[in-house]
Amino acid sequence: VGVKESHQMTIFRIIAAILHLGNLEIQGERDGDACSVSSEDEHLNNFCGLLGVEHSQMQHWLCHRK
């Protein structure tokens, strides 16, 4: 389709990150009013590594809204 190899790798990295995010295990707390994500979650680690985002910030903002 004419996509440069460097762009293909970026697209693949984003798709892989989205797929890992879909496998993330989010635990509900306090009768469903809150949630948490384990800092040891393999999929969160992979997601953050693929996109280059800070692990602690991602863990926090997946469970908090602003």
C-alpha cells in the first residue's frame, strides 16, 4: 500500500500497545466505585514500553478521571 517501513513499525507498535491495553486486568474496588491496576501487570508494562509513557502515570490515569 506504499507505507514506508519506518511508518509500518510505528503503526505496528501502536496496534500492539492497543492490544495489550485490551488485556489489562482492572480490579474493581468499593462496590464498583473505584478501581485499580496492578503495578506488576505484564500488559501494562508492555503498553508503557511500546508507547514510551510513564508507568505510574498510566496506572493512575487508567483508574481516575478528571
